[in-house]
Amino acid sequence: MAYLFPRLLPAAAAELADTARRSTLEELRVRADYSHPALFYAATGGMRLPQTRLREIREAILGVATDHGFPHTPLGRSVSSFDVPVAEILHRDAGIIPAEAVVGDLWAFLSLIVMPDVAAWRFPKLHPERVQGVDVTRHVFGRLWWRAHLVHDHDAPREDLYALLAVLSESAFDQIYGRRVSLGASPHLVRSIIRVWEAADIPTTEVSERNLLRDFLMRLMRLRAFVSFESLEAEDLDDELRAALAESLHTLTRAADAEADDEVPPNSPAPTTAGPDSEAIPVGPTTGEHDRAGENAEHREAIAALGGPRVRQAPTAVDVCAGVGGQALGLEQAGFTIQATVDIDADSCATLHHNRPDWHVIHEDIRRVDTTEHSRLNAVDLLCCGLPRSPYTMAGLQQAMSDPRDALEAALEMALVVRPRVLLLENIPTFQTDARFGEPRKRIQHAAQALGYELAWGSLQATDFETPQNRVHGFVVAMAPRDMRRFSWPTPTGRPAPSLGQTLLKSMAARGWPQAAQWAARAEAPAPLIVGGATGRGGADLGPSRAKAQWARVGVYGGSIGDDVPGPDFRLDLDAEPRHGLPRLTVEQVALLQGLPDEWTIRGKKTSAYRQVSQAVPPRLARELGQRIIAALD
């Protein structure tokens, strides 16, 4: 009999998840319950699940966890031996029907009310995706139910109903039903994929299983346009998929053979590349030995691909975490065709679409983008990402990759899938040197090794490239060795950057402010660093107290962003309280200080618009760097 399962209101789920992150496993065990004031049921009517059934579900799953060392021993690497029996319990015994299983609020109730201790033991960080039900394919329990539902073989003996569960790893399952929905939505196809994969003889000394699975799934995505997988009998479908897998294996094996002819002698020193303001950082193998044939398929595939056609016509670029579009605009000015932009913020996407209607704008979290569903993300020359700065700043608590706002891991993952000829990352300059960010730098180095690329780390000062703001940007460029030999960092133009006063005089006088020229004469240097506006920080202003004091010294009140420029009645008073005697900057004026053109329209309310502008990469800076990248590719 099908029951209605209890659900948890999203606001309560968020609050309980936050509390759980600060609790011990013992505290969560004591807190486990089968009811809650924020509990509710679907309004469709039906029998509600008795609490005794919830208790039975908890006891069954708790028994599996106890067998794996709960609560004293971390699960470690034996996740599959825990996940598989739990998936069976949830799908076979719990009585959850598909119409209920798609509801995240149901899974939030199970993870935060019924089994918070088990959830925290399985995923100690308790990320919202794992416990709040915001993404069922990532939920600690929801993902297991759906995995079991996809592989459940009705025609198999009872003891083999879920035999396919143990074949693929978590990441492999996510590749199928989390990232490639059109494949994962078909249990018939998923079971065939797993059967064919299990039976395949994969030479793991020559190819990476993860790389092979990606190529295999991409072929199926293309094949789906011509073949109705659902209409094929299981045996015929398996034959079709075996042929596709054989093609993938042949392609990657051929790439391995090609790399053997282009291999670097084993005793060659690891290359180093440095930018104008950074120390040389070794990249590639750190043991002094380069990858031998058969040890790194991802490296081999990238090297082999370099023998293909060089850049013809305009090179293409994809900009993720694109924001207001400063970096994409500069790359366009350098000669790139912007093939796509990606951003999680709706207002940023509206800004991009308004100013460049011909750009393909994707409104999506980079962590959830499926590149196989966006053809413009593939076969690209340059993949660039202006990483969110807050996870690496003091104001943002410098949590780096532990900060949910960080996009580094997702950007590297996309690079490994897309395999651009160049990967460009931008962040604050201390990202390259601060000891606290050693792990993120290692992640970048490992990704570069997997792609067969060398790295160049450098910092560029905006004022060196005629941008009226004292801001240093840190960049990481990754490309193949033969391209890196032609790459060099931009050199300063030698011309002074416009001052704050020169840049904003026209706009300050636009409403008849009689003291605009007097103010501009005093603001005779480029603007201080533009900060503030980070997601979750609050309203729009020019940053913390120290930053506001710097702005006050050049004649700007930094406590808030203005709605308009000064009018004829405003009086400049350098001796008064700054909020009363100094003008405020508008969003449009901050955009000018970032080097955005006058006609670039920023969409969204003031706080959102300022957030977009304050985090921008100056187009002039991106243009100069983009030209050097094109020169290296040519």
C-alpha cells in the first residue's frame, strides 16, 4: 500500500540544517524524531504513513550504519557497501512511490528529523544539497532511492533485483542521472549502460575509466537523436551500446598511442612559468618524471588533440561566472567570439543578454551545468572563469573551497570535460601566494597535469592598462606546452591611467552640480580599490571601514551607493561628516571606474547592480591578456 510521507517546510529545513552543522552526532541522535511542527503532507489526500513505519525505516538504516562503524568510525572509502543496502531499503521496503520521491521536502524530513545523525555521519559537512532536499539527485537518501529505482530489474530473481547497484561509483552514477538527465530519465537505458560497462574489458593501464565513461555518455547523447533506445529490446540495446563503448575505447586508446610519439624525455625538468609579479611555480609532474604512456589517459588525450587543426578565423571563448560581462567584453575586443556565458545570478544574465543579445547566456549554477546539453560549451578555444572573490578575502572569512560560494572545483571539472585549448582563471592576487590557499592551488596544478597543460601564474595592475582604479588582478593561464612557449604576459602601456576626477567629472556635473570641477581637481589620482558588494554581505557600499576611509580621502562617501549624482543644491564640505559633505558614487560611475563603456546597461536593483559591477574584470585588462593568448594559439 502506498502512503503519503511527511514533508518538511523549506524554511524549517534550512534552520534545522544550520543547527545540525553545529551539533555532534550524539546530539543529533537524541534529537531524532518522527514528527515536527513544520511537518506537512501533500494536499492530494490519502493514507498518511504511520510513525511506526518511520521508526522501522530508521532502525533498518541505522543497522546498516552501525555495521559500518557508526557513530565512532568515519565511513571513509567504503561508501558503496553502505549506500547499496540503504538504497535497497528505501526503494524496496520504505514504500515511497515515484510521485513522492521527486519531492525534496520529503527527503529533507527523513534526513533532518528522522535520521539526522546518519545523514551527518555519511556527509559530515551537511551541504544543503545533501540534507535540505534542494536537489534530490544529490540528497543523502533521495539519490539512493532514485539510483535503486533506475537499476531495479523487475525480471530478475529477488536476490538480483538490485544487483546493478554495486557496479558504478557515486560519481559515475552522477554522470548518468544527475548531469545527463535525458539519459538518466530512462531506467531501461540506464540498466543497459551498467550491464555493458560491467561486462566491458577496460584496459585501465591505458585509459582512465572516468574519461572513458564521459566519452561513452557523450556518444550516447548524440546517438539518441537518431536511435529510440526505449523501443529496443534489452539485448539489441546492449549491442548498440557495446558498439558505442568500443568506439570510445578505440578513440582514447588511439590518443594514447599518439602521445607516445610526442612524449617528453623522462629526465627533463618540470617547466616553470611566471608572470610579471609572481614567482616561478613548477607545474606538471613534481617527481621530475613526465607521465609515461599508459599512466595518464587524460594527459595523453589532451596532448594528442594538440596535433589537430590550429585556431582558424576568430577563436572562441566561454566565460563562466561571467557577472556583469567585463571579462567577456574584453575578450571580445581582443578578437574572441563569445560562444557562451554562464552565471548563477538572474540579474547578471539579464545584463549580459541586454548588452549582447547575440551572446548565448546560460542562467545556471556552474556546479549543475551539463555540458552535453549545451553544445556551445564544447569545442571551445578558451574557457575562462572569474572566480568569486569572497571565499578568498578576509571579509569573506577566507574559507576558500569550503565556502559554498566557491566555484573553483566546478570550473576545473568543466575544463576536464570541455577540454579547451586554454583555461583562464581570475581571482585576487593573494590566491597565488597565501599559504591558506595551498590546497586550491594544488587542485589547479592537478587539473593542469590531467589536461597535459603547463601553468603560468601572474598579476596585472589595472592602472598599468589605463583603467582608473588601483586594483591588482591575479590570473592563472593553462595551455599546452607548445602554446605556452609562445605565451607572454601583457606589459604596461606606459601611459598614465585617468584619474578619478577625470573619469567622473562629466557625470558629476550632469545634473548641474556647481562644484563638480572643484571636486574633480581634488580627485587627481586613480580611484582606490573597489570592494564590497559580495553575495550575502548586505547592502551596496564601498566596503569595510578601512576602504571607506580611503574613499573619503579622495572626496567620496563610501557608506552607501547613490541613486543619482549630486544636484545643483549639493554642497561639497571636506570638513563635515563624510555622509553629509561628500558625494556618493552611483552604480554607473563605479562601472566607469571598472572600465566598462558608457552604454553598458546594468540590470537589477541597486544592490544587485553594484554587486555585478564591483566584482568585474576591467575589459581593457581582459583585452590585453586575450590578445596575448590569441598570439600563443596562432
